[in-house]
Amino acid sequence: MLSSSMRTMGLWLVRLPSLILVFGLVVGFAWGNAAEHLEEGISEPAEVTSGQTFTIQHMLDLERFGRAQFNADGTLLVFERVGGISGRGDFSRGVGAGGERKIFGYDLADSRGAPTALFYQPEDMEFSLDRISPDGEYLIVDVFSRENVHQKGAFSLLNGELELSDANINYHPLHSGPLVDATLVVPVLGEDHLSTFAGLRGELRERLIAAWRAQRDGAQVTASVLGSGSFATNPDRGEYLARIDLLSNDVTRLADGDFFNVVPTRNHTALAALRRDRLALDRDAVYDSGANAGAIARTLIVFDDLGSPNPSLYEPCLGCDVLRGSFQADALRWSPDSSKLLFFARSEGAEWVDAAFFVFDRRDGRTSRIETQGLRPYTLRSMANLEVKSSWLGQSPVLFLQNQAAGEDSEIRSDWYLVSDQGLVNLTEGFIGPTPQLIGALANSLIFHHEGNAWKVSSDLEWLNLTRNIDAEVKPWRAPRGAVSLTDEFLILEGSSGDEHENRILHVIDVSTGEAEQIYAGPIRNSRVVAFSPESRSVAFVERSFGTETLTIVELGGHTRELSTLNDALHDVSFGVPVPIEHYGPNGDDRQSWMLMPTGWKVGDPPVPTIVDIYPGRRGSMMQNRLSSLASSIDAQILAANGYAVLFPSLPTSQNDQPTWPLDGAVEEVFAAVDQAIADGLVDPDRLAVTGHSFGGYAVGGLIGWTDRFKAAIARNGYYNLTSYYGVFDVRMRMESEHQGLFMRGAGSLESGQANLGMPVWRNPELHWYHSPLAYVENISTPVMIIHGDYDYVSMTQAEEFFTALNRLGHDAQFVRYWGEGHQNVTPHNIRDSWERQIQWYDEHLRVEAPHH
């Protein structure tokens, strides 16, 4: 029960804008108690007779397939195989999640063959697939040694030879851009400059340890100096943009500066890149962590005539800060003929609300601003990134603009506008309902998706329904990296069979005629297409079945080949059972949350002890398919194997320019799902616990200060005091801040990111304290375990503050610190230890007798 003071606070809270929490889980729709309704929504794993349950060791041994790509003519499939964590020999680098990576290939012409390693790959080195070169001749790979040495390599798909670049330079593995053959353009870091990516590989930790050792020896100064205002510095650390030939090791220095986002033209004769420069922050404006990306400005540089020894260099927008967008939606767009560059920028000192679109013309070196006749560019905040939408129709820019509705009853609508010599032409005003989604740009046409159909509009503004011959509704195919979804000849769209078994279907559509052919059909929940070859019409997909992964190719004509299966041992393992929870939200809106019931559970079993796993912003639709995939429900499966149900309440949020209130309505939101699950006879109300990670850990800290309905809590890697979190440094950047400026993660998160309070802490300290779990620590009666890693970018000092308060008050709490671990544990011993501690904690407080592994 809430105390009277807490009830008063809750009444005050509901008067605030009701927007709960920026990263989310899952809640659900009201649906009744009858067992027959339960059975309709249940997706049970195949019955297993061995009696084995999923263990921590199974988790550590899990292998998976990584990136995949066909070669130019579709006769060779190249793919990554990622080993289990238990087999990894070095945890100081981080190419990606899981164990070490190796690259395999499969020759489709060899009907009896099997996948083999493409080349010799020593055990102490990791090989990651980057891309196939634009001309199709080379496979570009990233190679990491256990000495934290990174090299680019070029594997010839013609003669089978691997060449590792011996160019002795320190370049960033993520921001390279392809040119031709085995030539790349890469940002080169200074001699002592380590990127955050490198920091995840442990190099920054080694530098910090070296400074400690130097102090111990007493033989040198170990000072590190930061400056602000008139003392701010931006020293030249030797960064530059380089063109590298991986075969000859020739390196051409293109320009000095700290570069990233390399975007080449279609014909690879020119490229655009952004250079990071120190940004003077406006003390009166909200710190926009996404658009500013760590208090820097982005200067646009264009490099022309890349084939010459000395390419030309242009700065198209002097004094501008150019928007990067996200990695999924880059804001730099070249015209189809590679002559013009479209970009979005603001003037120095201006707000992003006053930014505009510009066009740079390579042919005369001129930049012109696009006048939008009073229409405002539509801006979207995705996570912390600011994004705009734009494209080209032939040689004319196309912009997604928002009208300025007059009066409260006027509808604000965004449409796609063609920028013509006669002014703006609204391309999509004739579509009723939601505005069509732009899904692709061709040389002289655009492809839109609208309510189950795909439409092509040509440069003469003629429209063609490309899906008129397909009976079912279709949607854009979310192609993985390296897979082609659209060319000037074809378009791939995804549909479903709509029958009892609900298969995902891929259609290839001739974009000139609209003729369609089906190239793939597979189970929606258990398969994902990882590569497609337009030349051979071959599809590679991975089918998942509770841990096992099978890589399969479907060729033209329907011939299917199973290439490889991982985690065979899991065929004999029983898993938890996903169950939907249909309910209403606090405001009466329909919701759907999901539960994972314990291993062996059947409809009609008595209520079970339940762990409520919260993450603000996650919705029920996100969990429906994830609970059928072990890769996305692995933590919950460990709990299910130990006799617990896991409830994922739907906690929907939206992010816009308005300040949000992170803990507003949290109790009501979570228990809307919990109480329905209790009413459905699934959850034992006397054996409830709550857990959350990161922003979910923050929400756990707040919830247990507002309610005593949970018998136990575990908060992992969260933050608990918004007043102090504001200024905490990112520990990974501690040795870099004096050179790059502060990466103000806490400030950005609180002003415009997850918490989105809309102001710095000194403007309204009461507001920041009000939404801090630490403010309610005196009300906590729930035993809580706090878990944190000292190398987490969410500073462990937050967990220390929370535990100090609990300890001072004599509350029941444990604080588990994992040294050397970051936002999540990555080493086998620490993963095992953490899970054993968590299960013991739940067993102790919920009194569950369960098998332990």
C-alpha cells in the first residue's frame, strides 16, 4: 500500500503531462479469464521429453550467424559465424556481441559441398565481414588481434588470396567508405587518439592503468587538464581523412581534421564527409545531445576527382553545422547523376528549428538554400538523434515538409514536395489517410508505400501501382546490411500469406512493369532473411527455433539447401511458454503485454511467482516475436527454467520537443498489466518481484519508493540521482576529454534524451530531484539488489549513491560491483556469477524451490 504522503504525490503527478519513460517493454489488452482465450494466444515450444531445462552454460555456449552477403553474380554466399562467449579468449575488444567471429563461404555451384572457411583464420584473431567492394571483386574484412591491433583486409573473390593492409596508421573501423576495388576512404585518428569504439576494446583502460603506474613510480607528471570558456582548447592531434589502397598500402592524405560519415557518390568519383569541430554551446538553449553529438559542430567537406593524386576540396557551407542524422538515415544525399549534394544545416548560433535544406553543385562549386515557402521541414527525434527526410527525383530535390496549420482545429499534415523551377509541387496530397512512406529512390523515379501498396512516381510525375497484381498487402522489406532491396530494375517487398500458418513472403517486382514473382516464404516469427542476390534470385535466411539457428538458401525455382545448423543441443531442451496479456492502460486505452511462463507450464496451472521486467518505452508488439526467439528472451528463459514467470508490461512513450516526466504514472502503468495477469490467474500476487536494466534500473529505483507490492527488486546499471547524474563523465572517455571536449552523456540524457526534462539541473533542481529515485529512498521497504559495472558509461557512482542511502537507513540491500565490466557483463565467470546471485535473491524472497544450474 502507498503511504498517505505517497498517495498525495501520486495525485499531484497525474496532473503532469502523462508520458512515461523513454525506453520500453510491454503491457496489454483487457481480455477476460477464460482458459479457452488463454490458449488462443499461446505459442508453446515443441514438446521435449528429455526433461532438460535451459541453463547458464547453454547461454554461454550459444553460437549465432552474423552478417551475410552474396557476391556479385550470386554464386557465393559469404557469412559470419559467431562463437559462444565461453569460447572467447579475449574480452578487451568489442567487434560485436557474443564470441569471436570467423568468415565462411558457400559455393552454390557445388551441390554436394558444405560451407568452409574462406581463408586461414588463426584462433587468436577475429575476422569480421565489412562489405563486398562496389565492383564485386573484393571482400573487405576487419581483422582484430588479441594485441588490440586492427587491420583492414581485402580478400580477392577471383583468386582466393587475402591481403592485410600493412599501412601503419590508426584508423576508425566504423566510418570507412568504399570506393573501387580494394580502395577505402577512412578517418585516421591521431597517434594517441582512441575512439569510444576502441575504448570498448580495452585500450582506454590500459591507458588509465599506465597513468596510475606512472604515478606510483613517481618519475613523471600525470596531470590531465580540461578547459572551459576562455581556457577551452582544441589542439591539433594529427587526425586526417585518408584514401587507402589495401593492396599496395598506398595512403593519400586528403584533408586534416577529425572526420566521420564518409558518403561517396554513386560513381565513386567524389565523396562528402563531416569534420567535427568544437561547438560553443548556447547557455540559454536546451542541450540537444543527438543533434550536437557531444558539443561539436559538423563542417561539411566535399572531395572531388578522387581518382587524381590531389583531389579537389570544397567547403559548401561556411559557418554551418550540418546534420548527420542517424546511421540508418544519413542526411547527406547525392543526386542520381552524382553532380549535386543535398544536406540539412543550421547557421552558427542558430537553433535547429531554424535550419534549412541546401544543395551543393559540384559542377560550379555553388551552394543554394532551398526556399520552402513557409513550410517547415519535418523533424523526427529517434532516440537521441535528430532526423529529417529528403531524397531526389531525377535532378530535383524532394523534401518531407510540414504545413503550418492555422487555428486549433486545423490539421497539421506532412507531405513530400518536389522542388521545381516553378516552386514546390506536393507529390502526395492526393493520397487519403496517412502520408505515403518513401521507401526508395531510383535514377529517375521514387518508390512510395501506402496502405499495403507500392507506388512509383517518375520524373514526369506519372504514377504506377507496382503491386496491383499482388492480392495481399505488402510492406517494405527491412534488408540487412549488404542485402539489396532496390535497384533500377527490381524492388523487393514483404507480405504475408494470411493463412493459418502465417508465412512471410518476399516478392521481387519489376519496377518498369510491376510484374511480380515470389522468391521466398517462411515462418514469420522464426525466420529472418539475411541476404539476397538479384542476379541469381537466391535468398539466404536463418530460421530460429528456441536457440537453434539454421542457415538455408532458397534458389530460383524453389530449390532449398540447409547449409549449417548451430546449437543442436538445444533441440532437447524445454523452454518457457509465451502468453499475451490483454488489458487497458491507466487512461482506458487498449494494451497488450506479454509473459513468459515457467518451463513446463500448462493452461490451468495455479498462479506462479513472477518477475516484472520493466523498461520504459517498450511496447507489447516488440515482445510478441522476441519471446519466440531465444536470442531476444535469453534472460527471461533463465528465470523460466528456475520456476519463475516473467511479465513484460507495455510502457508506451513518445518523444518530441515537449518535456516529459520520467516517473509520472509509473505505478499505475506497471500495475495495469500486473493486475490483469493476476485476474487471469497467472500471477501469484504474494510472490512478485521487479527488475530492470539501464533506464529500466532507474524505473525500478522509482517504483520501489512508491509501492511496497514487490517482495524483492533487482536494479541493474541504472541511474538514481538526476541532480548528480547531470555532470558525471563517461568513464570510457576519461582519457580523451581534454582533447575532444566533454561527451556530456548525463546532461544530454536529462535535457533532451531519455529523461527529457527540457532544462539543465540549475534551472530547476527541485524538478530533477523530484524525478530521482534517491528522493524516495526513505520509503523503500522492498529488499533490493543493485548491480553495476565500474566501466559502465552510466557511472557506477550512481549506484554507490543509491546504496549509500539505503545503507544509512538500514534498509535491506546488496550492492554487487563487477570490475572491468561495462553496461552489460561480457565475461563468462561474471555472467554466471551474476545470474546465480539473482536467482538466489529471488528464491530467498519469493520462497521458490527450483533447480539451479
